[in-house]
Amino acid sequence: MDVLWKGLVGGLVTIAIVLASRRGNLLPGILPLAPTFAIIALLAVGAKGEAAGFRETCLAGMRTIPAYLVFLGVTWWLGHNLDYRLAILGGLTAWLVVALAIFLGPRLL
């Protein structure tokens, strides 16, 4: 039942983004900043009852902020000359590279 509730929250945010995109471009860009998926992750980890794990999840989420900014920057930059789907794919690729560097880089040094 927990998974269904979390799926419902994610689905509702998706619906809100799609509906907002019909009225303009600003709100759909702001809605993903709502911590929907972070809340789902924190609920899943918090349900285990481990404070240390909960705090570790918070820190991991904070560490992904640079990767998210790179995703948006690369997508914006590629959006000038490429189809929006290719721009998103390029942004996802850049996000993955930065996220891997953030989480695996310290282990390799």
C-alpha cells in the first residue's frame, strides 16, 4: 500500500505539471523544484526507523543539486539548436556524468 501512495503523489505532481504547461511556461519550470520525489524517498527511508539512514538520504539529495543545475543548463543550451527531445537527452547525459562524478569521484581518489 505504501508504494501505491507514493506512486499517487508522483502521478499528481505529473498531472499538475502537464496542466500548468497549458497556461504558461513559468509554473511547469517551478513545480519540479517541489520536493515531491525527495519526500517519497525520505518517507521510504524514514519508515525503516533509522535516523542515520534518514539523514544520509537528506545529504545524498543535497549532493545532487549541482547535477540538477547542470541538467537544466545543458538542456537550455542545447534547446537553442536541437529538438527538445534531444536537448532533454543531452541534459540527462550531462546529469548522469555529474552525478556519477559526485558520488563515485571521491571513492576513486
